[in-house]
Amino acid sequence: MAINVNTVYQTVLLILNKEQRGYMTPDEFNSVGAQVQLEVFEKYFEDLNQQIRVPQTDFNYSDRVENIDEKIAIFKTFGNAIYDSLSTPGQTYFNLPTTDSYGATSTFYRLGTVTYNNEVELQRLQRNDFYYSEKSKLTKATTTFPTYLYENQKLFVRPTSITNNIQVDYIRKPLDPIWGFTVGTLGQYQYNATPFSATVTTGSRDFELHISEQTELILRILVYAGIVIRDPQIIQAAAQQVQMDEMNKKS
């Protein structure tokens, strides 16, 4: 379940306006919201790395590794890599998917497993190993044991006889939140709850983060809001609360 963009925006405005500290325009909120969503999203991977090294509880809903993975799972997807033998003369490679297998356009963020024919996992190699392994019959890649080099968001696959059926599991980038609006007769901003349409560029789009992140999302936006309206008290109070929440998560 996504986090409602209007709920977040109205909460931020309520806190800012409680003591008439200032105002955050929709455009400012949308820009800050996109930045904060990326910050929270990127932190998942560091948190997961830390928690994997810590013994976890056997109780359901309390395993921190599973909880973090559940948050990341929102952005997990897969698709077919696109073979390209024409763009660079003498070089063949696969481009990363731009549309996943669910038919949704997605922006690639992190690479996961790469498979051939949906059954053989390719071994990822660094550049030196990728080239040296091809010099020996014992280590040379085959369709049974294929390898790949990942550079410049391209997959260089060996053996070169593989020209299709390369599937990629990956993490996509979150879509930017949008608080869409219309302007009322008094010049006020009125929330447009219609789902955002890229065709007519109107409507709203919710935050894609897990619903449990709503509090941290609001607090982090308030930190930036304090900078926008130049209020150090807002910055300090929100930043302290974010830091306290972070310590509680890791303790």
C-alpha cells in the first residue's frame, strides 16, 4: 500500500502553519518529496547489509531482514534484456530492460540475477576475469555455464552465440511523487486526486514507499521545509526526531 501524497503534504503544511512559520508550495513539496523518497529508498540497502550481520528473532513480523526486504520488494521486477549488435561495430551486448515483464515502463536502479532461458544463471565476472576465462578451454563460457560483464549499464554475455532469452531481475527506481492541483477562484491550490497521466501531465501520484515509512517521510520533508522557509527550529526538531528513529531501528 502506497503512502498518500495528499496526507503527507497536508501534514507538513499543518506542522509548518501551526505557529505561522511559513508555507511550502506544491512545486517545492514535489521536488523535496522526490528527493526524500530516494533517500529513504537508498537507505534500505545499507540497512539490509547491516541487519544481515545481526542475529534475527524467530517471531513473525519482527525479523528486521524480512521487514526490510518486504519494503524493497515493492520495487523488485524483471524483464528481457535487448540484444544489440549494431550500435557499436564489432561489439555485441545486451541493453537493460526499459519495460518490465508486467508491461510497465521502469527506470533501472540496481542489478539482480541474470539468467538465460529462465533456467541458467549467468556468472558475473570482473573485466580481467571476463577476458582471461575465455583463453582457456577449461574456463571458457558455454551455454550451460554462461558468464557476463556488467559495465556502462550493458551486459556483455559469453558465449557470443547467445543472442536472446537473457532475463534480468532488477530493482527499479521509485516514481517521483506528485501532488497535483488546480487553481481555485481565489487563487488557492486545490488537490487533484486523479491518478497522474504522463500524456496530459495532470493528476497526482502517491509515494511508492511502504506505508510504515510515512512518519519518517514527513520528518525528513520537514527538515528540507525548514531550509526552504529558513526556520532553524523546524530543521533541528525534525532532524533530531529522524536521528532518534534511526537509533531505535538499529538498537
